[in-house]
Amino acid sequence: MSTGAAGVLAWTGASTLLIAGLSLLGGGTLAQARAATAADLAALAGADALAVAHGDPCGVAAEVASRNDARLTACELREWDVLVTVEVVAAPLPERTARARAGPDPRDQQTVTRP
């Protein structure tokens, strides 16, 4: 193999590794965005269920997370707020997690009491 061919082969290999690395980085970023979206939607659904006195706001949040290809890993009710944590699989990278909170405006809570 000539020196010129070896150089082309080395540049091709380096370019391939760079593209693969950027692809993994982009995949991780996309998975994090998906996790954040799923967490926001799950928290909003849980807060809405809580506001209408649904019996299982965390169950509603889990269903919404599942419909967004995420898994609800934690759900907590704090008065009228619903706090959730979700996880999204980002293979071959580690899972991505996101947290969200939804509930009424804190200024409105002065006049509302939870049953």
C-alpha cells in the first residue's frame, strides 16, 4: 500500500469515528428531549386528574408516560402539585431521565383547599 492510500484510509477511519460519535451525541440529546417532553405531559395529566378528583393521578401520569415511550419511575403528590420522574431508553447509551412538576399557580393556592 502506498503512503497516499494509507493517508486516505486513515482519514476515512477518523471521519467514520467522528460521525459515529456525533450520531451517539445526537441520539442522547434526542432521548433527553423525549424524556423531558414525556415528564411534562405526565405531570400535566396527573395534575389534571388530581384537579378533577380522579382516584389515581399517578396512574394517569404513568399511562401518559407510557404512551410517550417512557417509564414513570417516581410520582409524588404535594397538595395540588404532581411531581414525576420518567425514564427513556436511549440504547446503546444509558437511560435518560427527566423530572417535571405540574399544578396550579402558587398564587391561586391561597383560595383552594384540597379535599
